[in-house]
Amino acid sequence: MIILGIDTSCDDTSFALLRNGKELLANLVSSQIDLYKAFGGVVPEIASRKHIELIDGLYEEALHHAGLSEKSIDAIGVTAGPGLIGSVIIGLCFAKGLSMSLNIPIIGVNHIEAHAMSILLENDVEFPFIALVVSGGHTIILRFDDFGVYKVLGSTRDDAAGEAFDKIAKFLGLGYPGGRIIEELSRQGKRDFVAFPRPMLADDNYDFSFSGLKTSMINYIKKYGITDNNLNSILSSFQEAAFDVLVSKTLRASKDVRIPRIVVGGGVAANERLRDLFQERCSRDGIDVFFSSPVFCTDNGAMVANIAHHCFVNNRLSPLDIAAYSRMKFH
């Protein structure tokens, strides 16, 4: 059984081919990062246009890489949302056209669910588990009881964690993507140099807010300034504050619902300090924590194909008129 996975949720164009839900034959990702360094962030219209330029060629390249013809494909999984709506539509329209041309089913995949479940490409994690998906566009905690059976426990009320990192990097003129740059500089800094606030940490919920932390960081810099000697420590303190909230709230959710298994996915999950902090505190509290490999943390078609495979074998198909959506569907 061959499943084609397509993801164009933001600024990466990706195709994957997955055999029998386990064997990854191809997972190609074309990144647009270099296009946005001058802007300090993704420009939605540029992203959409770039997907149009790349999508046909990358599809053919994925087939060639896997050594398959398109007649080998049994079903198509494609991100239907959430994401940049213009970008999502490009991938969804391509998938619909391919579905009609090859007369094979299409499966619309939730991008957040795909990030959370990407761990199953590499590890057999027992259900139920708590998932934290943390990226430039999303910061969300979910409870998963099975494939497609999940409940949102909490999400960000303003900036996503990765978005806050990108905005800080842009403010400081450090470049893009901000998260990776801040991670690298923070390694050389003191984590307790500045006592930045931990927004909503004490609140009796699992929601997040990173806009206030970002503002606190900007105000500190405006008041005290930065030098070559203190920049790394200021960034390290900012990163530590954000990660303290992410880890603390996720662990609280795990303990409250008595599920001692946590999965962490999304682009920010590739950060080594976040991984270390989770492992330290989960080990102390007797909770198992799982991270996807970095290649599966960022947007990719393999995680979409993974969800689509399980939908296909359970006959959970999508209609051809499935609509794209930009925001997370809560259920």
C-alpha cells in the first residue's frame, strides 16, 4: 500500500511516499527560508507563489526518488489546515486534481494532528498520551486516545512560542528563522541573567500567552540596552522563561489527567534545550517523554502520509470538495 503525503501548510513544499505505514520511500522538503531573511518572517503571498512554482517538479522528483510510477499510489493524504490559507489551498488543489486524474481517494489531514502523531513514524507510543505541538504558528496541548480521537486541552491566546522567538530575532536584527539563531546564541549565555516573567504559569488552565513575554524582553532591551557581553545571556533567559512555561503546563496536564506519556512535536521541538528540560523534569516525575527526530519536527509530507495511511485502512476518506481551513478545528 503506497500513500502519497503532501504538505504546503506554510513555507515548505513537501512530498512523501509511505509504504504500508512504515517504510518511508521518499520525504522531500523544499524550504523557502532564504526568501524571508530580508523580511524577518514568512510573507504569505510569496509562499503561495513559490508553492505553485515548485509543486509539479517536486512531485515528479519524489516519485523518481522512490522508484515508483504514479500508478503505484493508492491514496493521497494532504494537509487541509490549519496553516496559511493560500499555501494550504495550493497543496489541496494539487491533491484534488491528482485524485481525479488517478481515480484514487483523497484524505484531508489536520496539520496539528500530523505533527503530534509523527512520533509513530519512529516509535510505537502507547495510547493515550499527551501531546505538545509547538512551532512558529501553533502552541497547543492535546490528549490523544487513538488516531483521530483527540481533545484540545489548551492553546496559545496570542503569539505562538516560535512566533515570539522570530519577532524577537527580527527586533534585534539577528536574522531568520529566529528560533534557531536564538538557540545557538543562548548556548553561550546564562539562563538566570534576567528574571523574565512566566506568563500564565500559575493560571488554572493549560493555555499559553507569549506576547507579554516578548514585550517584556523588548522593554528590557530598550531600558538597559544590549552589548556583545550580555546579548547571549538575555536571549538565554528569554528562551528559558518560554520553555519553563511550555514544560510546566504540559507536565501539569499529564499529571492532572493521569497519563504518564508525553509526545512533543513541531518545529520548536527540535530545540536541544527544550528537549533537555523535558527529559530532566519528566524523569524526575516518572513520566515518559518522546520527541520526533528533527527531520520530522519541521513541516514534512511523511507525517501527513502517516495519518492518511491510518485513515485509508479504516475507510475514513474525504470528499473531493473538502475545504481548506486556516485555524485549528476544536473538537
